[in-house]
Amino acid sequence: MKAFSVSAAGMIGAIALAWPSLAADGTPIPNLSGAWARTTFALEQPESGPGPVRTVRLRSNEAGARDAQFNLGDEASPILKPEASAVVKRRNEAQRAGVNVPTPSNQCLPMVAPYIYRVQGMQLLQAKDQVTLIYMQDHQVRRVRLNSSHPAKLTPSAHGDSIGHYEGDTLVVDTVGFRIGPVAAVDQFGTPYSQDMHVVERYRLISYEAARDAQERLVRNVGGTATEQAASVDQNYRGAGLQVQFTVEDKNYFTTPWSGLATYRKAGSEWVENVCAENVHEYYSGKDTPVPQAEKPDF
């Protein structure tokens, strides 16, 4: 299938036309709409309190050089119950053995928040009754109903059921009802979740300096990405960034609620169709990925 791209500037212009400037009660609504990008896959730690499973780096040679692309998760993290720790430990052991571990990303599966922040490109669209989040990988879309409530009888879904409201300069998104897929993970270390998981996200604009510093600090702490997902930050833009502060609760796998951050800056590239299920060509290495072949048709 032929890939195509759309100008991020054009998308932002279309989004801005739909942005509602006032809430129902007449209070101003923050303009969060636009094309946003991150510079790495990892989650950021909160300033205080329990945070995401941390990265554990392996030393790749006797000289002590570190392999930035071979990170393991801290299976002893205090947020993990024994069941969750065992899952992370098994994933670490497979990584050490050189086994390519299945993830929602490499299996072309939907991603839940906060794992979905690993997708570097994101579009946020604001309308009167809904906020739409579009991610630059596998046509993933999240729809947030504003000033609504979760159904009494909720059917679990890949991204969960999301409702939202504005609190001053912040968009608050509350999500429950996650379906457990073939590979259920909330982070790049395979940390599991259950149908009881509850995620609250708070989206707000922050200064250019704060957004830049947050992104650069994360890259220093955990390293950059092996490959960019066709998304990049506009290095010449000096306007506000977008930051998501999130909290995760799941009594089945976590000892306590924990929080983290994901910081975006204005996207500096075109919006590219990035679909791993339909395009096996690795644009970053110039080769095709081997895919399973059936000996005979399924039907």
C-alpha cells in the first residue's frame, strides 16, 4: 500500500476552526489543539511520589559502555505486586537471551494509555462535545466524551471508555473499561494491567522552556529512540508545549496508584501514514521485515 502524508500545518489550521473557545458555563477553554510530537518512547517520572517502572540499563562490554537500545525494566519496583513483577522479570530474561519480546507496538495492536504515549506523533482535536486524540501509528484514535459519564453497563474496549471535562487551563480525561488483548502492557517493559485499571490524564500547556527541558532530560536519562516513527519536533518553534500528567490505578497488579508525565512539543514534520500491519518496508533501514507466510489460503 502506498504511504501518504499530510502537512501538519494544514491539519492544525483545520483543527483550530473546530476549537470551542468557551465552555457551557462561559469560562474560557484552553486551546490544546494541534499536532504534537515527543522525542522518545519512555514515560517521565513525577516530581514526587510513586512513578512508572524505571529503566535498568545493561552494560554491553567490559569497558562499561552502555547499550542505549537494550533497556530492561526494574522488576523490583515498589509499585509492582508480585504477579506484575514476575511478568516484567520474564520479559527481562527474554531480552537478556536476545529474544524479540512481543509488544503492542511490534504486534500492531492497540495501545492503552499510558503506553500509547510511546507513539511520537499525536493530533489533538477539540470540539464542543468531544476531544479526539489521533496517533501516528496504526490508525489509533481515542474519543473523549465531554461532560458525560461512564455507562452503567460498560463493554470493555481496546482504548477504554473515556470521558472528560475542563478544570481551568486543564483538560481532565477519565478512562476505564479496558479490554485485555493478546499483549497487555502499560509501558515498554511489559508491565501488565487488568480490566480494573483506571487512568486519569490531565492535559495542559506549559512554557517552551519547560517542555524543551523535560524532553531533553528524559533523553539524557533513558536514551533516545532506535528509530523515529516519522515524527519530529519543530526545533524552530518557541511557543508552548503540551504536557500530560497521568495517574494509574489497578489493584490487581499495583501496590499503589502511581503517576507520570509525557511532554510534547509542536510537531515539525508531515503527518505520515504509519501502519505496521500493511507496510512491511522498514523505511529507516531500507529493507523489508520478514512476515509469516501461510502454506495455503485460510479460506
